[in-house]
Amino acid sequence: MDGVLAVSREREFSFTDRDFEKIRGLIYEHAGISLSAGKVDMVYSRIARRLRANGLNSFEGYLEFLAANPEEWPHFTNSLTTNLTSFFREAHHFPVLAEHALEAKRNGHSPIMLWSSACSTGEEPYSMAMALIDAFGSWTPPVKILATDLDTNVVRHAAKGVYQMDRVEKMPEETLKRFFQRGRGDQEGLARVRPEVRALVNFHPLNLLDDQWPMKGQFDAIFCRNVMIYFDKKTQSKILSRFHPLLRADGLLFVGHSESLTHVADLFRLRGKTVYAPLPTK
């Protein structure tokens, strides 16, 4: 008999082992995300919101609804993705990016093509843009940044470039004044990325597990930071093998502080702290 998960008696909806395993399987198949057995409470709380939004009273009913209504899939996926980010997160990457971009310009690359492949709410690609405005000493550096994310909600939010002050106030005051416009009146407590910065970034939704990616390359750098930790090694290898031909021979791949590419040592070599360069194909 299918067991009801612990503490379900205190929950609004019945949530069984079968429900949880079905959701784990669906999010892995659709987005490559591997949910551990310890994510029961997280899955319950996030998907329960979708039950309420759709007027449903059981997880079993919701899974049937999901199967019958393709338009629910983005909501399902968005509910189970985590968007933890900040401006200039893993700050050691940005001087490396700046020097790499200047070298790319010296080598005749123009525009310099960059990809933030899991851009979340936009802090990463906007940080890239700000770093390169500084590096080139111009509000219009020869740079184009593609920013994509699986979560359609955060992509829409990111494109607006509007943030609560507590998301930006940890930056140096000089940086804040140069690159943001503080809200006034009914916009008090908000800050918007300056239009010159936003102009360098194009946002689009993209599932890295999609069979087809619209971009053809060649990128001077790809950022894929703190994303691989949500995938198993098989999925990681699949995505990294698709990054490889999209990078220029002298391009760079930036990953997160807890990520390593030792399992694809035939594709990438370590160039610096969590920065990799593509190896020539054999």
C-alpha cells in the first residue's frame, strides 16, 4: 500500500510517496533537476501553491491536470527551481572576464559575445555588463550578452532590471550611483539598472535540456555557475558537451565555486579558480 509521507496529517493536502516520486521523475525528465529524498517538504510547499491556484484538492489530481494541460508545465517547473543569486557573486570571476574581453577585442573579436546560461533574476548578466563598461571605459562597449534561464518568471523580472534596495545596497555606493537609478515616490525602495547597462543584455527563456538551442556560437565566454550542482553527472556531461562547440577556441567557461569539470577532462582544462578553457577536439 502506498504510504503517506510523514506529517501529512498536518498538511492541507494528502501527499504520498508515490506523488513525491512522480514529481521527482517529472522534474528530472523535463529539466534535468535531481531532487534528493530530503526535498519532500520543499516539493510539498511549492506544488501545493499550484493546487490552490488551480482549485485542486489532491496531488494526484494535480498530476493528472499537469498531464492534460501543457500550459501548466512552466508553472510546475518554475515552482521547483531555485533562484539564489546576487550582484557580483563570486567576485573573482569579473576581473578575469574583463581582461579576457579586452584580449578578445585586441584579437579582433567584435562584438564580444557572452552567454549567461542560468541568469536567474538578472544579477549575473548585469554584473557582467557593468564589469565590461568599466573595463572598456565606455557605456557602449563592443559587447553582447545573451541571458537565459529555465524559469520564465525570473526571465521576465530580470528584463525589467528593477530590484528591491536590499538586493543592491551591498555594492559599493559608487557602483550603486553609477549603474542604478533609485526610485522616488511610489517607487521608493526600488532601484533600476541604468538603460545603458540593460541595453547590453538580451533575455530569453531557455531549458538547457531542450533538444535544440537557438544560439549557434561562437561565444567568447559562457557563465554556467551554480547550476551543475542540480544535475547528475550524466546530465552535466550532456550539457557541457554542448557548450564546448559554442565556445571560441580561446573562450572561457565560468562555473560555480563548488563545481568541478574533472568528469569532462577531455573537453575542458582548468585555467584558474573555477574558470575553464575548451580543449581542441580530437
